Amino acid sequence: MDSSLIEKILSGDDVATARALRMIDDELPEAREILKKIYPYTGKAHIIGITGAPGAGKSTLVSKLIELYRKKSLKVGVIAVDPTSPFTGGAILGDRIRMQSHSTDPEVFIRSVATRGHLGGLSKSAWEMVKVLDAMGKEKIIVETVGVGQDEVEIIGLAHTSVVVLVPGLGDDIQAIKAGILEIADIFVVNKADRPEANRLVKEIEFMLEMAGIKDKEWQPPVIKTIATKGEGIEELAVAIDNHFEYLKKSGKLKEKIRMQLEKEFENTITSLIKEKIYRKIQEKMESLISKMENGEVDPITLGEKITRELLKEEEK
Amino acid sequence: MPEEKVRILIAKPGLDGHDRGAKIIARALKEAGFEVIYTGLHQTPEQIVNAAIQEDVDAIGLSILSGAHNTLMPAVIKLLREKGADDIIVFGGGIIPDDDIPFLKSQGVAEIFTPGTPVSETIEWVKKHVKPRHKRK
């Protein structure tokens, strides 16, 4: 590993950071070496997740938040995730369109990422990419998920503060009582609040929170109305985001979150290391193994158990 | 598992507001399995180059219909050079007179696609010429 690459990342260099993010996204072996070296320099940033349905205005909100943070001279990193085509493996990453006004600001680093088949609303790489932006000195790191439906909630694990963006007119009231996405919000945003149904949506969310008993807990998710295109409500949103971070710190919840993240990172590392080892070992035999299963000689579970057992035995020696 | 995807920035520098061509190419590249970063209309060369660097793309496709290609395309290439990112391949498309093509190529533009070029031809060219830039060295 080129040690100057690490130094450059730590000094906030865009080229080096971009390169490291690429290695992570492509899952190159060097990526792990980089992550090991930068790890001591992480843990300083406030990670903010922005999630919501496609077209809810997530990218526009992010752009306005960047603007506000830059006025306060905060350094900002953004990871914007868009979906990969399940058929071609290609992707169009278009979140930058709304954020391009910041692309000449040296203290703003924006990276578009494709899901590459990962479910949950993020890319597999998003977790590690955030580490790099953290190490390069970004103070606010915003992670924008893909346009989500109801169940893509991985963002709660990664972000300290999760913002769920809703818009009026997307569904009847029953959508609002479903489990999943609505349960993860630390902050609700009702964007496009100049639409007629906006107040009703705010009421529905508040009612839902009351019913769920969330209102009695230490943190009551605020519901904030915004018109992102006009920049309205952004200041209130930023205040709510900061309040939530303060709450996390004071209540000890931040420590809990960090412990959970460590566990998840540890689990991810082990899983991918073992998977890589096994696949490297059986790569050449793959076709014949699949044929065996196809012919009914063995089922995938028995075969999977056998191969894993053999590998672990070999490791013991 | 390691998987090196080719990433391409499709950008529209300058003042014209016609992005149909750029969007068609972006879609076709997606269909061909590329990761395409699309940055929208009215981009300055600085915005394009900074985006290309942060996104670590392997190539930039510039779509220009305003007639300003002789200024804008070399400007992008000059900035890439200044930032040490001149291994990013630049190709272009739009209403570009044949007479201008030799000049643009002398400035470092790898290929120019003029109106009437089948989309498939552009895609084939990209497939053949654009590889992950860090592998090329």
C-alpha cells in the first residue's frame, strides 16, 4: 500500500479519496489495507441519513443542507446512492444534478454510488465509504439512500440521525401506519409542503407517532415542513438534526449506536473474508458443482455445509 | 467479490438546454452495463472536472449543441491536465462540423460523434476504448 495515499486522504485530498472510494466500491483487496490505516482517524463526523420515496425531493434537500452547512463553514461529505439495473448491471447516477452548484467548493465532497445488487437502500460499500470521508475531515456526512419503499431501512444502522422524507399525495392514510420505513425516522420531513394535502400528512404522522407511543419516549421525532426547491424549512431541519445529535450524545445512545456499528462492521468483514476464501477455492469447480445440484446428486444445503466444513478444517491445520 | 465497473460522466457544458442526446447516451450506457454519472445542464468546465475527479470516472462524454465545442472541450481537457487527471478519456457529441474535428482531436478529445451516428456505434466505441483508468497504467 502506497502510504502517501493515506496521507493524502487524511489531508483532505479529493483525488486520493476518490481513488480509495473506488477501491472500496470495487472490493479490491487494497481497500481493506486503506481502511485499517485510516480507522484511527474516524469517528468524528456526524452521519446523517436521508431516505424516502423516489421523487420525494431527497437530493434537493441534501443540496440545501450542504448550502447551509457551508455557510457555517462546516466541511461536508455526501454519499448518494442510486439503484443498479438488475438486468444489465448498469446504473444512471443522477443525484448530483441537484448538487452540482457545490462541485467547485473544495470543502464539499460528493460521491454517487450504485447499489450493485445490495438491498436495504444503500450500497454495500456505503459503510466503508463513510469512514473515508470521515477520515478526510468531513464534519457532516450526508448519506442519501435510493428512493425507498417501505422496507429499506439499513440506513438506521449507518446514520446517527435518520431523516425520512415524505410528500403529500403519495397514498391514503393506511400507508402511514405500515411498519418499516416510518418507524426508523428520528426526524420526519414533509417536503413539497406547499401542496394542499401537506397539513393532513403532518397530522397523520403525528397521530401515528402518538399511537405508537413514540411520543412518550425521550426523543420525539419532530415533523418538519419544507419546500426544498425554495429553501424553506431547511434551517429548522438543520436545527432538528443538531438537536438529535446532542440528544444521542447526552443520553448515551450514541455509544450504543457505535457499538452496534462495530458489531456490524466486524460481522461484515468476517462474512466477506470467509466468502472470498471459499469462492477462491471452489471457483474452478463451480460449474461442476452446480451441475451436481442440477442433476439431483446433492442439494445446495448439504453441499454448502460440506464445503464450509472442509475449509474450516483446513484452516485449523 | 472484486468487480471493477467502468464509470462514465455524461455532462452538458455551456448554455444550450437540449439534453435529449445526452440522456439517450446515458441510458444506452446504462443498458450496456456502465455506471453513468449524469450531472445535468449548463455545467462549467470546472464543475465537470471536479465532478469527474470526485466520482473517479474513467471517461467523460461531453454533449454540446451550442457551437462552443472548440472552447469548452479543450477547456475541460486543460483542467484535467492541471489536476493530474488527464488519464480520464474525453469524448464528445453534438452538432460539430467535420472541419472542427481534427482540431478537437489535436487538443486531446479521443473521439467525436456527430448527428446521425447510431447510438450503438458510440456504445461500441466506449466498450472498446474505455477501461478502468487505474488498470491502464
